[in-house]
Amino acid sequence: MFVNRRSFLSGIVGAAGLSALGSSIRVAPVLASTSPTGLAADPRRPQFHLLPAANWMNDPNAPIFFNDRYHMFYQYNPDGAFWGDMHWGHAVSTDMVHWQHLPVALAPTPGGPDADGCFTGTAAVLDGKVTIFYTGVRSAPEEQATSKDGSHSLLETQCLASAEDSELKVWTKLPAPVIAAPPAGMQVNGFRDPSPWRQGNTWYMTIGTGIANRGGAVLLYKSKDLRNWEYMHVLARRNQNGATTLDAFDPWEVWECPEFFALGDRHVLIYSTAGKGYWQSGRLDSEIMRFHPEQAGILDYGSYYAAKTQLDKSGNRILWGWIPEARPVEEHKAAGWAGLMSLPRVLTLGTDGRLRSRVAAEVNQLRGREQAVAIGAEESGNLRQINALRIEDCCGEIVCTAKRTHEPFEFALESAGGGTQWIRVKYDPLQPGQVTIDARPAPVLLGENDDLELHLYIDSSVIEVFVNQQAAWTKRVYPSGNTPQAMRVQWTGKTANIVSLSAWQMTPISANRLSA
């Protein structure tokens, strides 16, 4: 279930922000009223994904590898497991897998440009010092507002905070925004989520917006010093060069969380809108900073939004995304937690210029006992082995490779006790350019002799599925009962099509699901 960002914005007016200590902030996290014992015992709480000890999480913010450690900031509500009162939570890791929770990094400043929320942003490093750019939100007169719904008028400005220590725990904000308003004369439906990068001696920044009655767009700015920014032009917009295929035109559409980066011999733009994350790849004319998209697609067809990227210690481009809840608000409020971070995904480009993604190899360290099926000539024996596979406690990984022949086949994951099927992937040779996941199509463009590769990560209430690194599908599942369920594989079709099938039990990153 996607919660519209316009509803997010209109819901913040009147939200209380924690006081800052002067212009420097050091705030201890506040936990929900749900007891730690209850949280630790929740069988639907993930075991090897990053999430706070309690309360609400949404967008990844400013992921960065700095001083030999990975830092993940994220949108966080210290008051409970529901959206509101946006702070920046903070966690740190040495491997992008095992995390340590740190105090809240940013909190709203009463009377400041972020009085009603510290929204999404990105990190930059200059002269060995980390700076974050983020969107500050406060209520404002309608004529000044960048987002309004008839009841609320909100001003979004781009703000800056600098780290005062090497552990990125203490931050000092500039008192005034570095970009205080959209370009003169431009009527926008939103103005948020700054993302800077350095190219030569110049800094550039994208900002997500929607141009009234024209749809979503990404604005481009430039600077020499990270403080003074000049608007250049629209870097990308809906249906530019025919490269973007979206749903029917929405005059209120906003392209959120944009990022623009070099990858292989091309440039890639990612952004989120209408509940999905999108990508474009193409060529950048660096002389005039114009982007010419050539290919486009969807980052993840499931419950996945507000993606951000970073470079890891080896220079790989890593993608993170927010996995929202797909259950009623009252249920996750009562549970005491909501939202989690996806596993880290490595991005590459295929020779066709299309984006590929796979989970980072660092996650392999969580693999425990392996169960591998030895495919033989006897169908009944193969099925017995497949039926015997188990993912205990809903915490595991499955890899299945299958030959594509003239016959269809289907892979499904279900409760070991039977009765509930959680996800179903089907290949039909009559439609060789796609698979269906839960009866919905996802494109997979393969060579004539290429096998179909399915990779699944199962973690309590979330399943991340990857098909040949081309299609990703994140699904929320909520098994009933007071203990984690075991999962099993169901195969429909000739088992002779299976090249390999292995399952691993995964090791939780926390003994009690409260600390990473």
C-alpha cells in the first residue's frame, strides 16, 4: 500500500519538533509505547533487513561510505509507528548488513525552515567533511507554498547541515535555506529531495518537482561552493524523448527522490512517483548538461519506493529503497513498528543499456545450512526433494535456475503447513519476453539460450524477488500466528527443466530484532 506524499505533507502541520541545542543537534531516539518484549516476539518483524528498534521508518536518506563505515540515515518518527514529525534516524555498519543504531541525526528546529519536518536528502563530501542537503518543510501563506491541497499550505526549501565529528553524530545547520524557492515564474506541485554530485570543478544538484499541468520533472542546479546555487534548466520530465512510459497523465504528479549518476558508459536517472520507482538510462551532453534518455524501466514492481544510491568501498553503485507496510495503519501502530530498508542492491548496465540489479555479495555471509536439490531422471524423486525443502522461521534465501523450453513452468512459495501461497512466478513460452509474478507481468529480455534465474530473499513479512537481475518484485506478507512460519517451494511443470535449486537458512543480524 502506497501512502501518497501529498497526504504525508498535509498531515504534518502542527506536528511537534524536538528542540535543537542551539544550531547543533544531538537527540536520543524515543521508542514507541509497545514494549521491547512485544517487539522482539513479533513474528512479522524482519530479521536481516535494517529497521529501527521501534516506530516509523520511510525513505533512505544520504547513504554514504565514510571513514571505513557505512552510514544510513532515514526518515523517522520518534513518536510512534505512523507517519509524522519527520526526523533523520541514523545507523552505521561495516558491511551494509550488520547495523548499529545511533542517536537521531536531524530534528526539526522550531521557527526554522524545517520547523514542520526534516525531509529526504543526500550527502556530499567536501574537503574531508560530510555535508547533507535535505528538504525543510514549514507551513506558509498560500502564495509562498510549494505544496497545497486546499486545506494546508506548505513551503519546501532546500537546507544544509554539516557534520561536526568523524562519526557523523553531531550536525550544525545553516539557519537559512541554500535554495529558498523554486525557479521564478515556475508553478510547482512540489519542490523537494535534493541530490548533489561533483563533476569537474562544479557541483550539480537535482531537485524533484511537478510542473503544474505538465507532470513530473527533475530540476538541475549548479554551484561552486555548495552554498550558492544557480538554477540551470529542467534535466528530465514526463515522456521526454518518448523514453518514459507512465500511467495516464496526472496534473498533480511529482517526481520525488531523483538521483543522477554515471554508470558504465552512460548516465542513469532514478526517481519515484505514484507508488513506484523508475529509471532512465542514456547520454549526458556534459558541455550543456542536457540528458538524452534512451531506455527506461521500473526499479521494483512491488512494495518499494524512494530509492537512493551510494558508492560502496569498492566503487560499486548501491541502491537502497524503502519497503513500506501493506497492512492497515492501525495494525502497524499497534505493532509498534512500520517500514524497513531493502537489502543493498548492486546496479550495473547491460550491453543493451538497460539497468540490472542484484543483492550485494556481502549478504551471502548470512547464509547458513544449504539444502540443494539433485535433479535426476525420475520426476517423483525430484518432487520429493523439492517438497522436502524448508525455510524455517520465514528467514532464508532461495536460488532457482531453470531452462526455458516449449513448456510452461511455475515456481511458488507457500506455508509449509499448506493452505497459503505467498508468491508465484510463472514462465510461459508463448510470452518469452516476460514472467508473471502473482499473475502480473514483468519484462525479462533474454537471449535464445539463456536460462531463467529466480533469486528470493524471505524475511518474516517481506520477500524480495529478482528475475535474471532484470525484474525485481518486493512483496509484503503477513503470516498469521504467534510464531514465525516455515516456508516451502512448490514446483508446477516438468522438474527436468530445473538446472539447479538451492535454499539457505539465513542468520538473523540481531538476537532480539531490536538491535542490529
